[in-house]
Amino acid sequence: MNDTATASNAITYFHNNRPAQTFLAALKSLATQPREFFAGAPFAVFYGNSLFFASIIIFILTFLAVPSYSLGMLFMLPVTWGSILIGMYMLAAYMSWGVKAFTGVRLTPANAFQLSAYAFAPMMFVGLSWAGLAAFLYSMYLLWLGLTAHCRIAGARAVLVLVVPVLIVAMIGGAMMFALGHLKIS
């Protein structure tokens, strides 16, 4: 299967050698045919295409979320970019392990990163008021859809794989809020 487009349903995937030709086409394919998009996604061997695609989304997210720029923003952009990519890599590593542990299906970290990069696409609108919540929920739906369509696992098992990191983050956040709420400075 060609990694750029399939002849039968005209689904286009991002390719880092042709970013201008494939970025918007991949977003269109992802928005109009998400199940078919993830079901036919090529298996990733390297992180290059996914990393480049996610980087474009992160830069769009940053420019939409911050309406006014200053010299300080030039320093924040790489920090934001690096932090989000590290978080995506950690999520991909967990998903790779979680899919294997909960379903027995093998998902490589590169494939998990590819799924999370494509599912991250709606997050470019996270900085726009109420669109942020909708973007987050749709991103989680795309990640669930990617796990069910690409890995061919049951929907309930995919939910289990996705709920565990949310619970871990909620527990850590709750513990931090509790600790900060009871912190007394004399």
C-alpha cells in the first residue's frame, strides 16, 4: 500500500518529504473518513512522519493559543514544542505497553506515536475558548478510533487502554492540589 494515497478511497497520509502537498490533504482525510483513515494507515517504522506532522500541529496550536507575541514567546515556543512531544512520546510508550498488556496485540512505539500524532490534530484548536474542550474530546475519540481501527481491538479494551493514563494524571494532579492546598508558609 502506498503511504501517501490509496486509489480506492483517496485517503492521503502525511509524508515528511512532501509536507506542503500532504498536510492539508491528510487533515481532510482524517476529518472526513477517520475510521478508514486509521484502518488503512501504514505501519510506522520510524518517527519522522509522525514527528513532523505533530510539530506542525503544535506550532499551529501555539500561534492560535497566544494572541500577542513578544520576545519571550520565542523562548516559550521550543519549550512548548518539546514538552508536548515528550508527553506524546510517553503516551505512545504507555499505549504500546497497554495494548500488549490488555489485549495481547503488538503495537510498536512508533505506530503508537503515529496514532497519537494523527489523533492530536484537533488539538490545534485547544486554545480557542470553548473549542478547546470539544477539540480535546474529539482528539480522545480519534485516539480510541485509531486503536480500534488500526490495531483491530475491541472498543471496551481501547477505552481501558486510554482511561488508565487519565486516572494516573488525575491522581497525581489531585495529590499536588491537596499538597498545595495544605501548604503553609510562615
